[in-house]
Amino acid sequence: MAYETIIVEIEDHIALMKLNRPEAMNALSETLLSELAQALTEAQKNDKVRCIVITGSDKAFAAGADIKMMSEKSFADVFAGDLFTPETEQIMRVRKPIIAAVSGYALGGGCELAMMCDFIICSDTAKFGQPEINLGVVAGIGGTQRLTRLVGKSKAMDMNLTGRFMEAEEAERSGLVSRVVPAKKLMEEAMSAAEKIAEKSMITTMVVKEAVNRSYETTLREGLLFERRVFHSLFATDDQKEGMNAFLEKRSAQFRDR
Ligand code: HXC
């Protein structure tokens, strides 16, 4: 399917989704967010796709929600229209792993979109920020919530109150990103991580995603019980037998998602 604001390529079990509004630093318009949500839903349904990578350009992953689009809207418009809610809820329903490959600016909604992904690999040029306060608003899709869980209260307050940008090195040190690589290597690194994930049993990768995300939603005791029970349940799969037998037979496992 052809989109206006994103480019989607599916190759070797990986769906690569490139945000493509270069004239606006990939600012998240309603069209872009809804096309991305639609493409992710399609990728979820497509049996060939086993992992998803979302990226932007060298200059910008995304510089936030589209300020031009938002500037004239009233409270009634955004509240009654529930701006950004359907798209973000659709994105959160995707069960396959999603990697954000971030280069350049990931600001406001751009930083929040990256945090909605399962993990972030960034280039050494990446700059993260929640500068909404400079526009007289606050983060709206996770910048006060996911960021706080990722980097702690002090840095989340700092970023949201001052609107300052965080460089890649600090982002890695703070736990916002999982890896920092030289800009030229970003896509190679992200695609190779996606390929590694695509080799696993998809039942298991989806269980991992669900279990890690559960840790945000529940107490430790409940989370541990959930983890133990899904661990137990995986013994009902062929892939558990295959994975363990392959190890014992000193060969690579051939998972069938069964
Ligand atoms: C609309 C944007 C934009 C945005 C950049 N552009 N960010 N358009 N919405 N968020 C446009 C500029 O208007 C300009 O268009 C072109 O992209 C290039 O940007 P410049 O500012 O000229 O580039 P530069 O000087 O290199 O500065 C880059 C920048 C700056 C630091 C990223 O553009 C910037 O501060 N952008 C806004 C960042 C921000 O406040 N984000 C939060 C948005 S609110 P023209 O036509 O002039 O060439 C938000 C709310 C989230 O995200 C809540 C729910 C999603």
C-alpha cells in the first residue's frame, strides 16, 4: 500500500517504516500518525513480518507533533476530536517487536513515538527532548509518563520543565536508549538487531514484549507470576521442544511459530 508521509519496505521478514516529511523535519501530522498506525497494523497481520523498524532521516527522527497543524486548534477541537488517541492506541496494540532507529532530532511527539517502540537504537547525532513547554503545552503521548519510567523523575522533570535536549551519550547512560552507534552504522545496527529477533520463534518474541510491558502495568509480585505462567505456557509449544533439542544436538533451531 502506498502512503503519503511514510515509506514502507518489507524485506526478509522485516518491515522498515521510514517517516518521510523532510520539509517539516518529519513532524507528526495527523496523516503521518494515522498512516504509521495503519502500516503497523498491516505489519501485525502480515505473516511474513517478524520485526518492525521505524526510522526517520539523518537530520530528524521526528521533530514533534506538527505545530502548524495544531496552532489554530481549540480545546474543543482537540478534546472532542481526541487528538492522537486512536492512532497511539492502535500503535500500542501491535504485538510484534518494534525497534526505533533514531538519528538527529527526536523531540516532543518524536521522542514519545520512539519511546512507544520496544527499544531505541540511536546514532551519536541523536538529540532527545520534550520541548512542548516552550509552546505553552505539555507532552501528550508519553513524555511525562514513559520518559519518567525510563530515566527517572529527576531527568524527566528536567527535560519536561526546561525543554532542554539530551544528547545520545546521556540518553544511553540514562536508560532511554539501548545502544548508540556512529551515524553511518545506524541502519546496519538496527536491521541486524531486527534480523536477530526475526530468527526467534514469534510466539516467544510476542510473549517477551507482553511480559516486559506488563512490568509497567502491575506490581512486582503480579508481574513475576505473569512471567512464570507465560514461561510455563511456552512448554506447550513445538518451538520450546525445537529450541531445547537444537541446543542439545548442537545445531541452530528452526522455529515454526507453533
Ligand atoms: C511543524 C516543524 C516542526 C514541527 C520543524 N518544523 N519542527 N514544522 N512542526 N514540530 C519545520 C520548520 O517550521 C521548518 O519549516 C523546517 O521544519 C525546518 O526547521 P528549522 O526550525 O528551520 O530547522 P533548525 O533550525 O535546524 O531547527 C530544528 C529544530 C526546530 C530544533 C528541530 O525545528 C524545532 O525546535 N522544532 C520544533 C520542536 C518542537 O517544539 N517539538 C514539539 C512539538 S509539540 P519551514 O517551512 O520554515 O522551512 C509536540 C506535542 C506532542 O510534539 C504531543 C502529542 C504528540
